[in-house]
Amino acid sequence: MPIVSSVPYQPLLDGRQSDRAMLVRRGVQRLMMAQALSVLPEMPLSSGRRADLVCLSAKGEVSIVEIKTSIADFRVDRKWPDYRLHCDQLFFATHPDVPLDIFPQDCGLILSDGYGAEILRDAPLHRMPPATRKALTLRFATLAANRLLQAEWAANPYMTGSRDDLVE
């Protein structure tokens, strides 16, 4: 049963992501996957926030990547410090047209051109408490499984079910 289709299915786009943000995201996703990390975009967190990218390593370490596409985008967003409670490492990702000196030194920094990305500054490690890690890992797994099922339903017209049947 195929899970890939020529029919466009984009459940993770809700109109808030600009074309530029999607290019940055693609480059970062490619980088993280090349480092053998599992990546989920637009992951809701227990705080009610939604992380742009959550990356999970084979060791269970969690990184959050916050995508910023302009100086204004960075300056108006003050929710990013809350992400530290939900990860071991916090990164910002941007593109070459954004000045890099606006990003805090105590966060990692990734530069993406849409085709690839490079970590310019590694993020300091701040280990999450074990209970937080377990809850976030379970949330990650559940969301990934639900999205895979949604993609399968979208690709196969004979499958039944809807997005409303799944819990995020």
C-alpha cells in the first residue's frame, strides 16, 4: 500500500509559513536527516506552543529549531525562551539575507539556503528532566505515527479515516 502519492497533501501548512521559511526548513531538515536525526515539523508542545522543528537523536536527545526569516520576525517573537523547557538544545535557523548577530549567543545557529544547511554555532546542552523527556518522546512518536497514517489515507482513496480521528 503506497504512502507516497502524486496528489499534493500538505497537512503541515496552515498559511503561517512563508515560502522563505519553508526553504529554510527544507535545508535544515536535510541537514538533520544527514546527521541521522528524526525530524518533525510544527510539533505542538505541552506548553501550548508549537515548535518549528523538533529533532530526536538515537540517544533520545531532543533539539528544537526555531526558524526566523527576518529581523522583524525575530524581534516580534518572544516565545522562543519557553522552548528551552522542551529540549536539550535550542537552535535558530535562518537564511543568508538575515544578519547573524541578532541571534542570542546562548543558542545554536544554523544557516540554510533551502538545499542544505550548516551549523555555524552549536547549541549548549541543557538536559531535560527525565519525566519531561519521556513525555516529549511519547508525544513525538504519537504525532509521527498519526502523520504517517494521515499521509497513507491521503494517498489511498480506499482508506477510511480523517484527521479528526487522530489525536495530536
